[in-house]
Amino acid sequence: MGTDTVRTPQDDGAADRRREQRGWYFYDWACSVYSTSVLTVFLGPYLTSVAESAADADGYVHPLGIPVRAGSFFAYSVSLSVIVAVLVMPLVGAAADRTGRKKPLLAIAAYTGATATAAMFFLDGDRYLLGGALLVVANAAQSVAMMLYNSYLPQIAPPEQRDAVSSRGWAFGYAAGSLVLVVNLVLYTGHESFGISESTAVRVCLASAGLWWGAFALIPLRRLRDRGSAAREAALPGFRQLAATVRDMRRHPLTLAFLLAYLVYNDGIQTVISQASLYGSEELGLGQSTLIGAILLVQVLAVAGALTMGRLARTYGAKRTILGSLVAWTLTLAAGFFLPAGAPVWFFVLAAGIGLVLGGSQALSRSLFSHLVPPGKEAEYFAAYEMSDRGMSWLGPLLFGLTYQLTGSYRDAIISLVGFFVIGFVLLARVPVGRAIREAGNPVPDKI
């Protein structure tokens, strides 16, 4: 006699959760191409060249009548985008939590960013103002969308799965970034054989990131589902909402303690990412092809690093694994201080070290924070997390710049960043994570 397999509600619930998780991974796959190809590689040099073509005889452009050195226009545009994101994220986060309708807000943010990125195809000649405006819109929309995306993690993964789920998300993102960057580099380096100019090749690379973002964002938007909210209140206006979020977080001081530790060591991570190419070109005398190759190596190894550290977290817990990664960051920077000039092989070794700890550090920080968020406050708290990630990473570049200004040495500047990882290690080690999770009203996983 044959037997029929009987599906239980628990089986159906687990299958639905896995389907949501797979959909969730694809938002990282969709949007990470923007971070890699647009922000990290192509837009900075290209927008600067566009601004320089529009500059006056003294090298200044005049947006809204304000004199700005053409070489600083990209950096100022990024800073403005961060300010816009910091103002908008608390409002959107509170609205998402109070209405229970995250998915429409995620769709608006994602397609606003994707459309602005695709429109960068029209950034040619001396249209630097168009480029700056599209950058502000795309970067702010990316921050808002990532905040909403991250806030799904506590809803789609039970506590014991979050480290693995978060790590897979980061791995998906780095895999997509690597894949598209390879295609972009083939087009960029071989543009003559494709019968297009270098400028057109860059504009195609920029626009393709927006098209990729918009196309693959359809998958999470089809699979993720909204949960109802018991509170159907309107979000408070402007800074009142931000103040209300901060007041609520003060009721959870251990969550704030973790956020402070993350703010410190993530500032170090973001500064290494943004300044490593400068260190390679100015201090080590390496060419552009070497630097782009190193960026690609970081992307590829970050996939393996995120997945490996996710497995380590299952054995040792997320907190210990993050602490171990901060030790690895410290050793990597110390090794970077001694790199010989004109030796690309050793720079690739440094890039490999960064790649192996980069994805895992970020993925496990996200999953650990998800345990510290009070139920029903996911988007609002992840707005604060995203602000720490994107809006507060200014001290590291400032220290890097000041150290170089005072010493004239990029080696001294790069080693000065060790302090962020040491202080972050100490602050994180002092956070009683288990008690913080209980005080937030969440179950404590076996390994944390």
C-alpha cells in the first residue's frame, strides 16, 4: 500500500519563509551593482571630468551661484545625498512600521533610484548639474530602500537563521557586483572595438546599473509580503520623527551601545573602502588597471568571506565572529602600512585580506542588530542603523585627511584607521548581547 505525504501547516509556513528569503536575497543582487559599478568605479572620475569641462578658467563651477572647485563636485554631491537620506529615512521608516506597508515604499525608493541611475546615460558634455542631481536622488533612494530591505530580516528569518540569511544576502550582492563589473570593464577597456567612445562606454555602464537594479527588484517585490500593523498612525513631521525615534531608542540603552560600537568600526570599514585606491595610486604608485583589478578581487572574495563568516557564526556566535573580523581588519591595515611601492602583487594580497572580512563583517552586524530591535519597530530602528552606516561615516575620512596633511604620508594616514577597529572591538566586547536581546523583547538564540 502506498503512503501519501501529508503536508502540515508548519511545512507550508517554512516553504513560504524560504520563498520570501530567496526573494529577499535578490534585492541585494539588484542594487549592489549601483554601489560597485556606479559609486565605486565609474561615476566619480566621470562626473569630475564633466564638471571640469564646465569649469571656468580658475577651475570652478557655480551650482546655484556657489563657487565649487570642479574636483570637489562629486564629493559634495555625495555629501548632499547623505543629508537628504538622513532627513527622509526616519520618516519612511516610521511610516512603514505604523502602516505595515513596507513593500510599496520599497518599490518607490528602488525605482526612484533605478530611474535616476538609468538616466545617467544622458550625462555628457558639460551637464554636471544633471549628474549631481541624479547622484543625489539615486544615492538617497538607495539608502532609503536599503533601510526598508534590511527591516524585513527579522520578519523573514527566525533568530537562529538570521546570520546565515544575512550572509547569503551580502554574498548575492557581491556576486552581482562582480559579474556586472567584469562586463563593464570589458566594454570600457575595449570600447574602440565596439565602435563607441570612452565617454559613451562609461554612460552605458552607468545606465546599465539602473536597468539591472530595476529589472531584478521585481523579484523581491513579488515575493516579499507585508505584515499588518496594529498601529495605523501617521508619521510625525521631519525632525520630530527623528527625535521620537531617538527617544524610543533611549529606552533600550544596550541596543544603543551596540549601535555606537557599529558606528565606530563601520566608520573604519567605510574609510578603508573609499581610501584604499587613493593609497594604492598615490603612495604605492599603482596604475588604474591594477586598482580596478583589486576592486574586482575584493568583490569576488567578499562572496566567499560572507558565506564563511556566516558558517563561523553558527559555531561561535555572531558577536565573537565580528570581534574576530575586527582583529583581522587591524592586522590587514598593519600589513598595508608595510607594503612596498610599485609591487602590485602585495596590493592584491591586501585586497584579498579586505575582501575576506568585508562582507562577513557587514552581514553579521546587520543580523546581530536585528535581534536588538523591539518587535514592530523594525523599519524605524533600521533607519537609525542605515544612518550609522551611511550618514555618520565622516570621521574616518577626516582623520585620514588630517593625518596626511600633518605628516605628508599616506602610510601614516592608513595606519591611523587602526584606532576605529580597536575602539570598536572594545565597545562591542562590552555589550552583553544576550541581555540586550531579552530587553528588546526578543528570544535569545543558542549562539549569539
